Amino acid sequence: MSDTLQKSSDIDLDKRPENGRATAIKSRLTSWDSIILVLTVLVLIVASFSVENFGTSRNFTFMVLDLLPIILIALPMTMIIVTGEIDLSVASTLGLTSSMMGWLWNQGLSIETIIPLCVVIGAICGVVNGFLITGLGLPSLAVTIGTLALYRGLAFVVLGDGAVADFPWNYTGWVTGTIGGGAVPNVLILIVVLALIFGIVQHATPFGRSLYAIGANAQAAHFSGIRVARTKFWLYVVSGAVAGLVGVLWTLRYSSARADNGSGLELAVVAAVLLGGVSIFGGKGSLPGVLAGVVLLTALQNALRLEDVSGQALNIVTGSLLVLSVLLPNITTAVRGNYHRRRLRQAASR
Amino acid sequence: MAEANARPQKADAHNDPPQTNDPLPQANDEAKVANDPLPGASGQPQEASDRPREASDRPRKTAANTQLARLEVHDVSKSFGAVAAVQGVSFPLYPGEAHALVGENGAGKSTIVKMLAGVHRPDTGTLRVDGADVDFAGPADAKAAGIAVIYQEPTLFPDLSVAENIAMGNQPLTKLRQIDRKEMHANAERLFRRLGVPLDPTRPARGLSIADQQLVEIAKALSSEARVLIMDEPTAALSAVEVERLFAVVRSLRDEGAAIMFISHRFEEITALCERVTIMRDGKHVATEMVADLSVDDMIRRMVGRDLSALFPKQDVEPGAVVLEVEGLSREGVFKDISFSVRAGEIVALAGLVGAGRSEVMQAVFGVDPYDSGVVKVHGRRLKKGEPRAAMAAGMALVPEDRRQQGLVMDLSIERNVTLPRARKLARLGLLFGGSERAAAETWTRKLQTKLGRLSDAVGTLSGGNQQKVVLAKWLATGPKLLIVDEPTRGIDVGTKAEVHRLMSSLAADGLAVVMVSSELPEVLGMADRIVVLREGRVAAQLTRAEATEESVMYAAMGQEVAA
Amino acid sequence: MTTLSLHAPAKNLLKTRELGIVLALALLIAYTAIDNPRFLSGQSIRDNLLNTAILAVMATGQAVVVITRNIDLSVGSVLGISAFTVATMMSANPGLPMIVALLAGLAVGAVAGLVNGVLVRFGKVPALVVTLGTLYIYRGITYSWAGGSQVNADELPRHFLTFANDNLLGIPWLVLIALIVVGTGSLMMRNYRVGRELYAMGSSPAAAELAGIKVARNLLGAFVLSGALAGLAGVLYAARFGTVDAAAGNGMELNVVAAVVVGGVAVFGGSGSVWGAALGALLLTVIGSALAVLDINQFWQQAIVGALIILAICADRLVAVRIARSLRKRDAHV
Amino acid sequence: MLRSPRTLLSVTSAALLVAGLAACGGTTKDSNTNSGSGTQASAAADPNAAVKEGLKIAFLPKQLNNPYSDVETGGGKVAVDELKGEYKLVGPNDASASSQVSYINTLIQQQQDVIVVAANDPNAVCPSLNQARAAKIKVITFDSDASKDCRDAFINQATTEGIGQSLAKMALEQAGSDGGEIAVLSATPNATNQNSWIEVMKTELKKPEYAKLKLVKVAYGNDDDQKSFQEAQGLLQSYPNLKVIVAPTTVGIAAGARYISSSSYKGKVAVTGLGLPNQMREYVKDGTVTKFALWNPADIGYLAAFAGAAMASGQITGAEGEKFKAGKLGEYTIGKDGEIVLGPPTEFTKDNIDQFNF
């Protein structure tokens, strides 16, 4: 069979140039996720030297705690956005689990029961999203704006405007504590483990591959035997479960279960994911880029706060970074194209 | 040869509009380099063959050369990135003529169309309308200059009514500059009467069949009273009847003095409609001749730059065991009670008019579409419905109709595309390592002689023919027992077409069962051992190779209508 | 004749969309009024309409943007910056007539919208990203400028504050402005070329380019309109609530998007109507006040709004599926 | 999708199983003895210690753009200047505990000497405040207290009883001798201050002299202007016979007064409670409001700064009975649980309102 295949004609006029490898390296270096990585490292270095108290181990602990919710929710969010969908309900899921956690605690359940239960509650929120989006085929943006309001509303229904605060010290202390009282926060282990799992799944498994195919062309993915709807469904379930877990961590960190916990966090997460170079249209982006995006945002906020720059300015920085993360690559491409065209014109007029 | 080419296919992706589902054939298709004209291409001996022609469709001789050209392409060049898609092309288009533009895929035809449509601006050279230089800043300018374009793929607004689609930009207005809907609908009715189609102007364009969409496009072009009508493969999705009706309208337009530019891969249509033909190869102008002065072979030779061997080389193979059995397959409103079987070593063609349900049947068989009742068996085992994975596990592979939307993920690399259906098998301990994927992709792209730079390039940077090879590689790599190919040669150039035919033939010879869906009758007749003809969602006839002639297939496909 | 057979049902199905909201509204009002007749008192109706006015003005702009298959998440922040600008301006120059305040608000909003539009069209940045970014940026600018300061009712000129409550022929100005905005918007989108072009752009962006539609101009126009109307809403907000700080309109974008979605505008563009969006705004507002009147725990309000959004898109989906089926049946030869 | 519900079911049941197993012998609310209290002030007070100069005193109000806290922190700035210290004001844009925690962390990093904080959540800020105290930073709460084991002292604007009684008294005055229905328009349902005031007020209303007053509803405007405005609307729709709206929060009273003054209820329904003279001046003058009360918020910040400075200098530790001097306000004594009470509230009427500017 291969014999006959070899004999095909040489009519095809299509030819490929050879200097591709150099361009590949260049394009990798100029891709947004590597730029953001470099930028993050730069910000960290500059801040450690120029911002007083930035490089201390205690500040490191604070930063890790500050980025904990964003980074964890960003892990499944990255996958969801890579498939071309979005989940805006995560922060509300967090709020709902936090409320439920307080309520269940008041009912006298043990904390060891409550924690897994809360993760399940988060997952159920994800199931609802997933069913509406993949089962009924509704647009995820609209669905999760709806469940954003719904879950947050339910959170208030469960706990009202009250707060539950008397969670056991050994749990709240674990979340805010460090390993052996040193510089490494306990939750960092959690972040590293989850980030590794998500990173491997996204970048080195058939499942991860299928996410990119779904995001870039769902129909072609379907024609290639990828279960598009089922894949997306499970992403929402995982996203809900992680949001539930973060709801637990949030509650324990502030030892306060409240319905309004984490409100507005969805925008911060989406901003971080997009800043990390994930395309809102799906099909493109990497987890390292997203992690860098989260760290960059958190480090900048932390450094600016230490420098007594008002929180207001942070808004402007975050927003500008977000827009620039997409705008800059576009501009460089356009400029390159223009330059090339001008050269052609010159060559032609000569 | 290879290093002579400057490369960045990558860069040209950015010249396209940012939408991912760009209905335009991407510039990439055209953006191929060729600074390596085949020896003797320009000095090809031009045997003027005086083929006999029926008087009825003999093109009129135009008084072309004495007239002022309605539209002139003058020394135009256009590059995408470093890839020169069109280089120094010139030709005139006269009022009252139908002018064919032919060339292989990647020859630069679509780039010319897009420049005339105002989508792209020429890098150098000028376009002239009625002798005056024009510079189109956008499609609106071209439209204002009286140029109407019918694209290969319809460009309708699904949410708007058919009448609104036709009138967009030229809506009749009331005194208050509001849209006069009554008048708009009446206009659309008039156009449809002229085209002889029974479409409701108030229905939304969403859900129209491709053929109906194409007819709306034509109505759109007619409504703008274009002085230049450019048609980029308008007939690809039309049935023979519809094509004839279209040609009648086009001829009357031509007789009213419009200039027609017609792009097609079907030579019989060119000879039926056009007086003159411009041939392009590798972005360059090869010749502009009277159609009557050229034989089809001449045209092909000049397009390709050399002679072609037989187009449809199906070898005779003794059929083996039954591989696929389809029994009583039905899907409400799409197809009903479809039964046929395919044996190993056999090529079975599904023929029929567009909209007869051929692709739909095969998509249901493969599991990408659901069906209501019926049974699909592979090697005697019943297949779970609506599960492409089950079909794949049973050894089925589907090379779909729409390469860009169904066959490939354009933004992903070649290797990822090739390994997409079997990433699970390549994984070790559930993990994928770059090496195994690359090796698998390399093997198959080489076997199919795919011309590519690096396997990590986005597949969208390849030419149409090579993209089709990647789709074939992707599915052959799964080691199928049954290969379904849907329009395997649509939109690919003559050279690659022959390669694909040879490949299919040799695969069948090696014992593969092949089901081919095709709208090209010569392809069907040349390749198939048996032909299943569908009409309006039902099996109209099953013909053996011996029974099959153009007439018998068409008769079955069209029913009584053909009697005339 | 097939031409007519489809015509009627498809159109009716489309009509039911807005009719559905009207029915839901009627039911809600009826139920609430039976429970508490004061819900139908002049004051109550007036309050509801006044509350709807601001949301409806913003929903009009948002509907236009969403119909073009974009989104404007920055409207809440634009409202904030406009409200604060106008309030500051009016407290500094109490002599300025109301019309100047309105124009200033429109202008501030239009500039903000223009920035969005330019970034979307010429920066080729998706609208979701751009307006999420400018949501932060505009709000940040307002905060930086305002700091902790607040413009109080007593700093504002009397005619500015009374504007919200003054009537013309018994109709409060605020409501009148909203009616004009919604009416003009509906008319433009339905009966004028530019409106149909906006629908076309949302229905198929690529085809719109090829059809020679001035996509850039229209898109900028849509964003400028959305911004300007958010700016106008800022003035109305300042006049109605009298107290303006940097947080004015915070989170409002979600309500606006919710109103638009509930009102039947498809998030992927191309379909829906401005007056549907305005009805959506009315429905959301009435739900809010009905809950207060029915003495239902106010915490349910948000949950109900969420459920309503989901219900609305489910209903849209159902209608679309039914239309598709009726179209397919018609086309089918089987 | 077909299989997912089943898979889901198994996942869920597995999780529940784990939960169930864990339920046996876990930590519950009842078994939980929360020993997470912070370090108690251990050093002995030295009443004669001089107040240090150059102390870094940081103010962290509930949120920045709140005019009321601006006045409070403004008083704090005056005090810090008198003390020749370094004044700093930071705060979040939203009144959430989580963003406040980030600021507390930053202040710890910056090694402030005193943090004066108005807690958005009495418990959520606790771990951070305790970290601050562990880093030898004195923590003074004002306006809204944190849990008492994570701060050194609390500046109470007035005694809870005093305010609750005053609210009840004003309500009766406004309703007139015939009494009638009254409603409360509060901040958030978990606002510590408002809740304890309302509690006292309810107790007060049970007394015979208030028998004619009927409290029909406590509504919550979340200290959000628009929300409060709409809640006021809702109250009047639900309770047409309402005589008085009592709003024990500055945002609520302003929004309520604004609604009444622009509606047909003007003159029929009275608004009273706690408000800022500048915000209320208009409504007092147009007759919507005849009387409301408040302490002087600037004095709160002023007192907090002095208390913090005294503590950072070692004059006091926060124990009951200790005394310190607070500039122009004179001498204060620390009460039970480290509370320092500012004094009785001022009542504002048409006659005296122009004497105040805050």
C-alpha cells in the first residue's frame, strides 16, 4: 500500500521554505505568554529591590494568600476559556459554598464533613451550568451571568447578611499558617499540587489536546471523535468543585462565612487568565502564562500597596494590562505587516 | 528549490479579518509561492484543437478588442507576508462577455477576486473601471463601482429575512428615509420569479440549503444591477437544473451588457458559458484565449504546466467480505429508509443532487449526526448511534465534506491535527509526549507526500490540496477498515485530485472498503464499483459499474424531471 | 403555496418573545396588586417607572451593541464617571441649565464609548476584553479623581435635583427621556438602514464586511451610542439620587446585560429588539419592588433575577429550535 | 453527556461517603473550643510615660469613599499632627473584609506603630489584626468593633444604650402623641452597631410610654444609597400608615429623607435617626426632617489617635480603669473590655444645624 502511495505525482506546486525553525523560536519568544512570564519575573525582581518590605518572607506569605483564590479558580477557568466558553458564576459559587459552610456549621455538622460537602455543592453548581450549556446548548456567557446572580442570590437566602465566624482554630490556622512556621505557606502546597495536576492534564494528555481542538473548531473536534459536550460538561463540574474548594479556603482564611464572600472575583480571574495570553475565542493559551498572569497582577497590587499607591490606581493598572495583553500583539503584527508592504512597494517602484 | 522560498505563511494569517469563521476561502489557499515555473511552462506547444461544438452553446464572438474594457486588471501584484499570491497579472474584462478565470488552487484566482471586490488592495499595479484608475478602500467602493461578487461560500446574514439579505445596502426607502418593507419584499419576489425559485422573501436566511443560499446570493447580485458580475465557483453546490437556470440568467445579463467573470473547476461549464478564458498559474498570468480555441486538455496542460495522466484510475478488485451494512436508516426530514452495504476492496459512491441527503446519511453512519431508526453494522456488529468514537473503534473513518469546518482545526499544528483522533492511543500512562505524536504524523504525511514546512506549523498555512492530504493522513493513521470520503476532491486542484484518486484506488486494492460521496459525475463514474443514487432522502437506485452511465445516474437522481 | 405556509408561524413565534415579557409583567403586577393594592397607586407606578428609566436608557445602548455581536461591560463605570463629572460641574456652576448637564453627560459617555469602539475595531481586541478592561480603567479614573469625596444633594442646584421629579404633562422628565431614547432606538434599529446594518453585522460579521457595509463606522457608532447613553444615565442618576460618589453605578453592567438578555436579545448578536430590552429593564425593576411590597425576603431578589435570566435564554432557545424545526419540515422533501 | 449523570452520581455518592465517614468523630461547632485568641497585652502600663513623637499611626476605615469616615479620619489627622506623628490613610474601595485584610497585611509590612481600624467584619479581620499585634503594632478599633480578643481598645462613639434610647425617644417625638407605625431603615443586617442599637430600641419600645408605637419592619439598605432609597420606597408601599422611618445610619437617613422629600409622602412621614449635618441640612430646612442625632465623628478619629499613641508609648495597655489624656477632649478612662466611650450624641434641629460642618 505504501508503495502505491509513494508513486504519487509531483504536480503539487506547493513548496515550503526551510528557515522555519528560526521563526518558530522567534515566534515563541515573542508570544504573549512568554512576554508575560518575563514581565512577571522582572516585576518581582524590580519590586524586591526597590520596594521596601516587598521581598520579606512574611510578605511572600501574604502574597500567596492573596493570590490563592484567583490562582485556583483560574486553573479550570483556563481550560474553559481554551474551549471557547466562559464561567462567570465562579465567584458566586464561592459565595454559595461559603454560605452553606456557615449554615452547615451552625447545624452542628463536623468540619470534616462540611469541607467535602462544600466541594460537592460547588460541583453541583457546575453541573447546573454544564447541563444548561452543553445539555440545552445555551450560550455560556448568558448562562453564567444568570447563575452568577442565581448562586449569589441563593447564598444570601441561605445565610442572609449574617456571618458565621467560629470555625475551629486548627483549620483556620492551617490556611493562614506556614510550614513549620517558616516562610512557605501551607496553602502553597495546595497551589503547587493543583497547578501541576491541571498543567499536566492540559498540556500533556489527550484530554488536554482535545480542549484546544474544541476551542479552535468544535465541529472538527466532533468529527474527530471528541465528545465535545461531555468534555465541556465536566469542565464546568470541575470549575464548580474548585470554586467550592476555594469557598472553603476563603471562609477559613477569614474565619468568616458570608454570602458576599468573593464578590467580583470572577472578573479578576477572567482578567488574569486573559492577561496570561489565553484567547477569549478559545483554542489558544497556556497554563504557565496564566500562572504568570495571576502572579503579575498580585505582585503589582502588593508592591503598589506597599508604596502607598491608592487602590484606585490598581484598577487602572489591571484594566490597562488586560487591554494591552491583546492589543500589543495585534499592533506588532500590524506594524510588521505595514513594514513589509512598504518594502514591497519600494521594491516594485525601483 | 525549497530554500529559495521566503516563508512566513504564519504572518499572512494576520492579514485576514480577525473572525475565525471567515466564510471567505482564506488567503492562505492562494498564498503559495512559485518562483519555480516548470520547464517549458511558458513555451508550451499550443495545439489549437478545433473541437466540434454544438451550435446552440457556441459562444458569440465578442467585439472585444475594439471596445473599452469595463474592468481592467493592470500589472497587479499582491503578497501576503513574503508569499506572492499574485504577480504582475493583467487582463481586461469587456462588457457583454463572459470571461472564465481558471487555474489550480493557489494560482491566485481568489486573490484576484478579492482585489476586485475591494477586500484586498493590490500592493502594486492598478485596477481600472471604464478606463479610469480606481482604488477600492473596501467592498463598499467596489460595490459602488458596479462590481458584484458571488463568493464560493455564501455570505448571508442568517438572522435577517431573505428579502433583507438581498436588499442590504440598497433598501428602498420611504419619504422619511425609512425602509419600505413592502417594496423590498416585492423586489425580492420579482427577482425570485426571474430566477424561477419559490423562496419566501420573509423567511429568515437561517436554515436555507446551500443551493438556496447560493440562489439568494445570485438574487443579491442581480438586485444591485451590477455592471460587472464576478462568480467564484458559484456552481459547486448547485444541481444541474439549478446550474442551467443560473446560466440562463447570467447569459441574459451578459446580453444586457454586463461583464461576467466566472471561476470554476468544471470545464464543461466553462465551455458552456464563456467566450474567453484567462489561465493563471502560480500567481502569474499564463494566457488569455478564446475558449473555442482551446481544448480542455489544453487548458489543463497550461494550468498545470504539463500533461496529466488519466484522471480516474480505479483498479479492478475482487470484493471481499461485507464491511458495512446500513439497514433502514431514517432521520426525520432528512433521509428515510436508507439501506446499502459495502464490501472490502469496493468503492461505493453515493451520488445524487445536492440536498439529496448523501452527506447526512454518511454523517449519521459515522455517528456525528443522530438518526431516528435503522441499523448500522460494521463486520456484522451493530454500532451504537450518535457516537463517533464507537464508529472509530469499529474501524471507520470519515473524511468530511467541509475541510475547513469539519476536517481540520486550522489553528492547530499539522501534527496535532493528524494525531487528533487517536491521541488516546499514542498516550503512555495517559500522558502524551511530543515525540510519539511527531513520529506518527511524520510517517503519514510523508506517505501521502504532503508538502509542508514543519509539522508544528498551523495546518491553515497549507494549500487546499495539502490540507486535504492532512485530513486523509489523519484518518488513514487510525488504520481504518472502512473509509468514508465526502467530496474528496472538492476545491482542490487537478494535480492533487489525480493523486487522491490514485490513493483511493490503491487503498481499495489493499482491501479497504471505501464509501465516496461526490457531486462530480465523472469522478463517480470513474471511481466507483457500485453507485447508490439518493433522491430526496431516499435510495433511488443502486447501479453497478456496468449499469452506470451519466444518463442512468442522472435519471435516478432527478426522477421524472430529466425526461425533458 | 409554500411561501405563505411558513410566514405566519415564524412571525408569531418571534412575536411571542416580547409578548412573553409583557405577560410575565402583567402576571407579576396582578399578583402583587391583589396582595397589596397600593402597588398600583400613582406614587408606586411613578416610582417603578422612575427606577426603570435609568436602566432602560442603558439597556437601549447595550442592546444595540449586543445586536452587533459585541458587549459593553463598561457601562456601569461610564455611568459613574459621567455622574461624578456632571455632579461636580453642576455643584461648581449652579447656574448651568439642565440641558448643559445632559449634554455634558452624553459627551463624557460618548468619549468613553469611542475609546471602547476604537480598541475593538482598530485594536482588534474582543469587546469582552476591551470593556472588561475599561470597566476597571474608567472606574479607577473616577476613584482617583474623586478620592473619598462625594457630591451631596445640598451642593447641587435645586433645578438639577427637581428635574428627576418634574413632570411634563404628568410624565416625569426621567421617564420621558427614557421613552424617547427607547422609541428612537427601536425605530432606528427597525426601520432605518443603519439599524438593519447593525443586525447584519451581528448576524454574520464577515459577510457584513463583504457586503460593503461600513462596519467600522457602524461599530464605532454602536459603542459611542452605548457610552453616550450610559453617560446620559449618569446624569439621570445624579439628578435622581442627589448623592454621587465614585462608586455610583458599580456593578450596574450586570443588571444592564441581564435586562438585555431577559428582553430577548441574543448574546451572539443579530436578533432581539431595543424595546424588548427596555421591557426586560422594566420587568427586572418591577420584580425588585414587588418583592419589597410582597414582603418577600429581599435576599431572594437576586436569585430570582438569576433564574429569570436563565429562563429567558431557555425560552429563546426553545423558540429558535421550534422555528428551525418548522423551517426544516418545510424544506424537507421526505 | 449520556453517561455523565451516572458518573456524576457515583462521584457524588463517593464524596458523600467520605463525608459520612468523616462525620463520625469530627470537629463540630459544639466540640469546638476556639482558642484562637490573640496575644493579650502583657506589659504593665506606665501612666507617667511620655507620649512618643514620630509615631506612625495608620487609619483604615471601612472604605475610602465614605464621607462619614472621611470626617472621622480627618479628626484623626488633626490628632496625629498634634502628636507630631506620621499620619497615613489607606482603605479599600468596597466595604469588604477581604480587601481590608490585604491592607492590614501591608500595614504590618510597613511596620506602623498603631493601626486604627473600623472593621468590616468583626471576625474576618481578626487573624490579620492578631498578626499585627504580634508584630508589636497597637490595634485600636473605631466606629465598628472587631472581636475583642484581636484589638487593644475600641473607641465607642456612644454607649449602645444611650443611642438606642435616643432613637426610641426621637421616634416617639416624631410620631406625636397618637403614636403609630414606625419602621427602621438600617445598614446591613450584620452591622454590629446598628443591630445592638436596634435591640436596645426594641427593648425600650416595650416600655409603657412607647405603647402607642408599633415597629412594623426593619429594612436593610446595606449602606448603599440606591438600595436604601428603594427600601424606603418599599416600606411606604407595604406600610401606607407609616408615621416614622428611623434610620440609624447616615446613608439610610439621607436616602430616606431624599425619597420622602421628593414624594407625595412629604410632611406625612417623618424621618429621623443618625445623620451627618451636611447631608441632612437640605431636608431639615425643607421640613422633611425635624430632628436627628449624631456624635461628632471627627472626635472619634481624634480620640482613637490619642488612645493609640498613649498605648504605643506605654501609658496604657487597654486594661479597665486606665486613664489617659486626649488633647482637647480631656481625660478618658478605659472601660470594660477595652472600650472607650466618646460621650453622648448631639441632637440636630433647624435651629442649631448651621453651627456644624461635617
